[in-house]
Amino acid sequence: MACAGHAAIAADDGAVSPEKIFFQADNLAYDQNANAIVAEGHVEAVYQDRMLLADKVVYDQNTGVVQAMGNVVLTDPEGNTLFAKEAQLADDLREGVIRGIGLRLADNSAMAANEARRRDDRYTELHYAVYSPCEICPEKGKTVPTWQLKARQVTHDQEAQRITYNHAFLEAFGVPVLYTPYLSHPDPGVKRKSGFLAPSFGSSSELGTKVEVPYYWSISPSRDMTFSPLYTSREGPVLKGEYRVFT
């Protein structure tokens, strides 16, 4: 079967069902020998509340594998948007391997990596990755975010709303300022949870360059504390703290 022009089809029997992946594209073809659907040109693949966009998609109905190529965009129910050069996914669009990835989270923070793997409908594992809650170019002429974390591996646990890093470098304005073999913090969607907060940077004539990396401790619903190690180029490390009681 081949369809020219704007066409749509559901996998298996052509009937639209919430349990089947639905394709729409400029051109659709069915390879009877391979039992595969080939979609090209402005491809949209939808499974329940997940959507995949790409220049070309090949769906192998024997294996249930969806291969997407060119300008790949994947959105999930939580509002996260993933951009990639190519992706190999399960036909429910929940798990797979993605290459040349950029991920825009629902709070507008960003992650990017050479390769990523999505598994258990919960974990996104990124290899040789970078994360930043800042806009990439907040001001004209700037090409790097205010701060970002680069790591050999980054894991985003969507269920626990937590991001962890292995062998990570903290960069301020593109300059490495701190290394840690392990780091974990809540993702920006968390309103109140123990973990590292966004670092802050500055300089003064007394302290020189300053880097502050606060850690928030949610002790109980009515109490919390923030530890704020301050690293300075002239005076060395300084520790600040704030304890609060809510009534």
C-alpha cells in the first residue's frame, strides 16, 4: 500500500484506537514483505498522549520498533519536549535510544547529550551531557548560559523528580569552577525538597570571584535549613546557614 499526499493510518488494521500508534504524513507506504509502515514528510506519530514528529519514520510491526530520522521531536504528558537527530523507540513511545539529543523540561530548563536512553517510563539516562536551568543566550552577544553542569552521565528520575550526575563539572559563564564525582538535586519542578539549589556567582574587591552552592534541607513540614558554602578566590571557603520555623 502506498499513499501520496497528506495521509493518515493506524497501525495493524487502520482503525483509530487508543491502544495503537497512529501515523499521519505527506506520504505513507506499507511494506508487505517486511510488515512495516514507512512514513515520510511532516510525520506525526501519536500514541495516547505522546507525540513523535520527524522527517521520516519506519515502524516495524513485527518487532514493535519505531525508527525516527531527521528533526525528531518527542513530547510527553508532563510537557517535556525532546529534540534529536534520530531515535529508536518502542511503539508506545515511552522507551528507546536517542542520539544527538536536546531536552526541554516543562519548567524551561534544558539538557543535552550525545546519546540518551529512556527506560521503565521513568528514567532518562544521558551520556556526556549538560544541564542548565538558564536560557542559553539570555542577552545579546552571550553564547553560554550563566551556569551549567557538564557530566559523564546524567540521570533524570521523572517519578522521584530528581537529577543525578556522575563526574560533573560546574561551569560559570563557560569557565569550570568546581568538580564533583557525584551530585544530586531535585529537578526544577519540585517546590520543596531537600537537595542542592541553583548556584550563584559574583565578584567583589574584598573576596574576589564568588561561587555559592546552597543546599536546602527540608527537615519537616514546619522547619527547614539552608547551608550555603561560599567559595572565594581571595579568602577561601566560607559557610553560611539559615534556619527557619513556620508557624
